[in-house]
Amino acid sequence: MSSSPHNTPCELCASRKFSMMSGLTDSQICTISDHKNLISHRKGQILYYEGTKPLGIFCINSGVVKVYKTASNGKEQIVHLAQKGDFLGYAALLGEENYTNSAMIVEDAKICFIPKEAFLKTLMTNSEFFKRVTKELSHELGVMEEKLTDATQKSVRERLAYVLLHLASCYGVEGGESQKIDLILSREEIAGIVGTATESVIRLLSEFKKDDLIEFEGKKIIIKDKRGLARLSDFYA
């Protein structure tokens, strides 16, 4: 169940420094701040569905959201994991199209909903914000092209090793020589990121553990050998 906590003005938001609004003056983002709504979401809730029409955009204040597409057989392909400071849904809004993917809460989150009119007004009257949004769209396109190349040229083992390193980089907690991924993802979700069958991920994780590259702490994964995973992922190729 979603709930609406007290709205925090954008100028006081701790996650602002991680977003496209970092560096903008308080007056430059006042339109967004005056019209947004901060809503709490629980793990497992759907933020929006593929094929529906965007009425605004979402800015993550805290928590983690998975953005994914669902194939005809019901299998999920996770496009990316979004965290604090990330904007969601703006590409569809700007393109005047329906959402091309769905978004689900992976870790309890507080998310600001910014109505279409407020977002577009700020975008059209603020050249710096416009440049940042355009730059982010370009970056996302580059990331998608890179993922497509990896899917066709890298093995499942290489892709899984890379995904583990990426998760450690984004959600890792240092613990001496090891690094724990402080995010609980099911084996199905990891498979959805890698783009393979769940059975393959389960088998490969067991092999990585046997090779002393990783270990498990409950449902969380601990990276024990970053260099070994980097070599395995063809990171430097």
C-alpha cells in the first residue's frame, strides 16, 4: 500500500545532489517543488505498467526500482535498476508515447511524482535543466547499445560476472577485502538483468562460490575476488 509522507521541498532533498537537478538554483526548480508529491511505496508494488500513458515523471528519493520488459512467455528482462536521484518515465513523456517498460519497487522507496505540466514548464524555461535531460537521454541510449552488444558477443558467464561487479559498485558495502552487495535480488531477478535462464544463474553462482569468487550471507552476495570477476567478465578487453 502506498502512502503520502510530508513533502520535502526540492531545495532540502538529500537525493537532489544525485539527480539531474543537482546544481540548479532553488528558484530554477521552484515549479517542480511546488507541484510534486512525495509518496512511500512498499517492495513489490508497481510504479507504472508498460503500455500505459505517462501523466508525469518519477524522481526517486530513496529505495530501489527495477525497470523491466515482459516477454510474451511472461519472462522479465530487467533494463536497469534505478536508485536515489534517478528520473523514471521522462523518455516516454517527452516522446509523447506510452511506457515501453514497467517499473516495480525492489526495496521500499520514497518517490516524488512530478506532473507533466510542471516538468515540461521547467524543462522549457531552464536551458541548464534541458541540457542535462538531453545528455541523460543520450547516455541511456549508449548504455542500451552497449548492453545489446554484450548480449550478442559475451557469454552468460561473462555477463553474470559483469553484473555482479556492477551491483557491487552501486550497492556494495565494504568489509575488508570483501564487498557485500547490500541489495536482495532473487535469482530470477539476477537472471532478468543478465538476460538468461534462472537455472543458468543458479548454476554459475554455485561455480563462482566454488572458485572462491563470491560467497553468500543469507540472500545477499559477497564479492570476495573483484579482480577474478573482472578477468572473467572480460572487463578490460
